[in-house]
Amino acid sequence: MAVLSSMSHASDPSPLQDFCVAVDDSKNAVFVNGKFCKDPKLVVAEDFFKSSLNMPGNTSNNVGSAVTPVNVNNLPGLNTLGISLARIDYAPYGLNPPHTHPRGTEFLVVLEGTLYVGFVLSNPGPNMKNKLFTKILHPGDVFVFPIGLIHFQFNVGKTNAVAFAGLSSQNPGVITIANAVFGSDPPINDDVLAKAFQIENKSLILVIAIMAVLSSMSHASDPSPLQDFCVAVDDTKNAVFMNGKFCKDPKLVVAEDFFKSGLNKPGNTSNNVGSAVTPMNVNHLPGLNTLGISLSRIDYASYGLNPPHTHPRGTEFLVVLEGTLYAGFVLSNPGPNMKNKLFTKILHLGDVFFFPIGLIHFQFNPGKTKTVAFAGLSSQNLGVITITNAVFRSDPPISDDVLAKAFQIDKKVFVNGKVCKDPKVVTANDFFKSGLNVAGNTSNNVGSAVTAVNVNNLPGLNTLGISLVRIDYAPYGLNPPHTHPRGTEVLTVLEGTLYVGFVLSNPGPNMKNKLFTKILHPGDVFVFPIGLIHFQFNVGKTKAVAFAGLSSQNPGVITIANAVFGSDPPINDDILAKAFQVDKKVVDYLQSQFWWDNN
């Protein structure tokens, strides 16, 4: 450990207290992570509780789906805890359109119906360009969508479908691709979009006109990943060690690595405590490796107990599907007059309750019938410390002298990164690269070239959380709308004049798909937040040059048009026609422009 550099993280900041319940009133409050904190002495169990998630959403809209989110904006106790939840309802043939979450990995568990789901990679390497992974999901199946990647769900059945999603951020954001690109406020310049999507302006203006009248959809900690995924594998040959697991060769990764069935089956509760936990973590679902989230099904017999325990590496949310639970957690050391404070709540069908990371918590079924709940957790392998077992059944036993006086529990530490070179053989060349004075080749459809310097071509960047690119623009050249799923970007212009902009995700009322734009001249600097769709366009008659720094050693890049219309295999044109509210012929045309070029 002494030779390791400290890690840069991009997930929600770790809390430095048991909780920081969000409050609108700033009087006598502390500002933390975008929200003011409620006075801890005024915090109550209701701050961690929300009901009615058993109520279906209204799917009578253009896409036939409804997302009911539970995040920091409607459950204040989530503030700083790095996790959230959503219920998603789908009408027959309903679609949750292609979208991204700039700040969170998502896992999805299907409760009813049949869903066709998929996600598109960013830039994992040769022969993997815009690779599409898809799967048909049935009740009890689980699927993972890595942070920042474009993904979708489509109800392929004739009946309603219902799913729950957990996300590894208190406010993961959502960027619905069609809405953000064609419905931004104000609109993105049609010359920019025409060049990005390689179509005539008339066709594009028609798409914009249709999209502008659509309402945007509401959608629903481990170290951030440094790649799209790192599927865990036991075979270490030709593998990379990452975050406690070896990574499977990306070319061998399949949709099944992100999929598991059987979560509709009850666990065996015939034990001393009358409960059964069926976990779905990196040990059972290898695609979860480095993605910072997991899931459990918990079954309770009549008067069954999930005993007092802690999760040393994850906040937990619990949603009740059947029965009634008495749930609670105990604080650690928030301050005077709050010593070992217990928060409890009776939970019913559709209720949600959150247990902050590391705190002792429990659930008890006080009824005469069975109870079922699902739990989402903000770690791929959060750990569980059952208090009685850890203290009184350790191997070898803890000395009774120690237990008589006090007891302490250790927590393991995991490190994310590639295998490190022996420090004794490191040289200055590991931190050096030349040639960034050479202009890139802009003789392509969009008239731009990006020359990247990241961990793949400068090994000394490993674990340092930063990278660099040079961007060259021909006259009227475009760096098309794209996202970086793992990095914020700061751009500085060296030559020429650029028109730049980015589109927000879901910051709140009156900010729907808000577009921020600016004309930049030499010496100007502009910032593009992590995961948001952004672009740069050379509005001058001469070439332009810019340099960009990014807050990840391998930030990834998802070029929107290429990923949506050029995925491999192509996204079903029925899905894209419904997402973009256009005729399938338009989709087929766009796919014909991008698919062969990309593949």
C-alpha cells in the first residue's frame, strides 16, 4: 500500500458524517454536496422514508413508459449517501428511450413482464467500436448498465411490465438522447446537428420540430471505474487485475456477463433467524466488477429477522414488495445529545427506507405472513458484518478480556487500478510522450481530429485520474455531440474561434434540457461537466486548435450519433423510431449512414 498513489474518484463524494438530511431552509444549516443539511437534532425517521412505490406510473405518453424516481430531491435523507432508486412502468410495447446517467451505474430487476434491454460501449479498444449488448429479461432477472453509457429498455410483451432500478448516486442525472440533442433549450444549431448526423438540414429541422414539443422523461461508494466495464474472471491468464478481480478480455465479454435470473424465487427462511438473503453482487454477477452497485432479495418468515448488521462499503435502500417490516438503524457519533440514536419505521407494501453506509441496522417481520423486500447497495461487494457473529463467533475467538471491556471491527480496503510496475524500474519515460505539436488529420466527415493522451499510451497516468487531448478543427469542423462517461473536461482554445455548448440532464423545474453555449477565442477556457452531452464547432474560415484536460486516466467517449445509429449490432429500428418519434424510414436512413462506417 505504501507505494500506491492515492486514487481520484468521480462518484458521489463519501460522506463525512452519518447523514446530512437535505433541507431547503438554509438558516442554521450546513451546505454539503449541493444541499443544506438539516440540524441533526431535528432529523426523524421520515427523512429516510417514502411510500407509494407500489403505485404504477402513468404510461399514457408517446413512449409508453413512466419512471418514478426516489432520489435526493424527494427523499432528503439520501443527501451525501450516494445511492437512489426508481420504479419503471411500461405499457405493452412501451419504451424507456435511449438515455445515460452521467453520475451513476444502474442495475435493473424485472418484477413483471418481459423487457428487451441493451447498452452501447464507448471506446474500449479495437474491434469493440460502439458494441451493443442486449438481453431479453423476464421476472426475477437482473441486468447492469455501466455509468454514463447509453442504454434502453423495451417491453416486448402484450401486457404491462414493471421493473425497479438502483443507481449509484443520490442524484444520478438522466440524459434522454433524443430530447437532449433535438429538444435542447435553446436548440443546438442545425448546422452542428446536420454535420454530426450527416443529413441534410431539412430532414434535421423536421426531427427538431417534432422533438421540441415532447416532454422530457423523468428517470430514475465504490471508486469510479476507469473503463466501460471490467468483467470479473477467475482465469488470470492475459487478464488485468482491477478492484479485487481480474478482468475478462473485452472481446470475450457477452451480455450474459451482465445478467442473472432467479430473483423471483424465495429464499429458504427455515433457520434460527427466519430470514434469507439472496445476494446479487460481483461474486454472482461478474459484470458488476468496478461498477459500484449490487442488489439483494430478502425473504422473511413470520416474525423473521434480518439481524443487526452493517455494510462497511455500501449505503442500502430497501423497498418492500410483500408484507410488513419494522426497520431501524443506529447512529454513530453525530454530536451531543444524539448518542446511539435509533431511528425506526414500520414499512408496508411500496415503502422505501434507506440505511446509511456503515451504520448498524435491521429489519423484523412483525406479521403472521411472509414478507419480501429488495435491497440496492452502493457497492459491487459491500460486505456484511452481522454483529453477533462477528463479535462472539470470530475465528479464532476474540479474547473475553477484550470483549468485556470493548470491541472494534476492522474494514477491508480495496484498491482500483491496473497492475503497477515495480517502482524500482520506473523511469522518466513512463511519464513522457512527444508529438502533441503535430496536427491531427481533419479530412473526415466532421472535419475534426482528437489526439488522446491517456493511460493507454502514457502508462505513468495509471491511478492518477487525469488525461489530455489535442483537438484540431478544419474550417467549419465539428467535434460532434458526445459524452465522457467517466470525466469532466476543461477546454482551452489555442487558435481559431469555437462555438461550444453542453446540455443539462435533470437539474430541476424550468431547466429541462437547458443548453449552455459560448463563443470561445484563443486563451478562453470552458468546462464540460462529467457525463453531459457537449460539442465544439469551428465557426471560422481558418483552422482551430484546442487542448482539453479530463478528470480521468481513461474518461471514455460516446459520440451520440455513432453510438445510437451505428451500434454493433444495430439498435432495433422500432425502438429508435419510437424514441425519436420519427418514421422507421428516417431511422433506417440514419443507420445506413453510420453503421457501415463504424463497423
